Amino acid sequence: MRTPKIDTTIFGTAALLTLAFGGNETTVPVITPHPDGPPDGFVGFWRNEDGSVRLCLAEDWSFEGHVEGRRRTAKGTYHPNGGGLVLRDESGLRTPVTVADDGLEMAGHLLVRA
């Protein structure tokens, strides 16, 4: 009689959290410290040309954003990254924001001050 092969894979902490949260490793919550002081030049309301994408960047390094057609408002924190920012919503999703000539570019949308 043949003995069945047993898989003895051992998962690390990141892998177990990934499985628990049902996503990939980029969705595992990570605490990002906030820089001292308010963010220079980014605080305020931003929107794309037709208003379908709106973003509010607060002085306390928090943000709130809305995309037309989505029921849930994105909320979370942001931090500097090079010459731009990275938004990190409550689910752990990270969205890079780059500084463009006329405003901010986020996920293919050009946002200008509202």
C-alpha cells in the first residue's frame, strides 16, 4: 500500500494575513507614519474636469475621495512619495498620485483644484 504524500507548506505571517483578508500582499494593512506638519501644496479639494472624480486632502494627512458610479466613498490616509503622494484607503489599497503641470494625476484622471 502506498502512503499518500502530505503537503507540509508553512505560511509566514504576511501570507496568512493575505489569506485572511482575501487579497494579495499589497492589500495587507500596514501602518504608515504621518510626516510632521501639514502637507505643502496638496491640502484642499481636487476634481477632474467633469466632476466625476473628487478628492479632498486634509491637513492631518487623511483623505476622502469619490468616483461617480461607485457607492462607497474612499477614505484613508496619504503620505509623500517622491514628488507626489500615495493614497492608502481603509482596505489597504494604495493609489499613487503624481504632480502634473496643471494639477494632480491619479489613475488616469487629471485633477485640478476645485
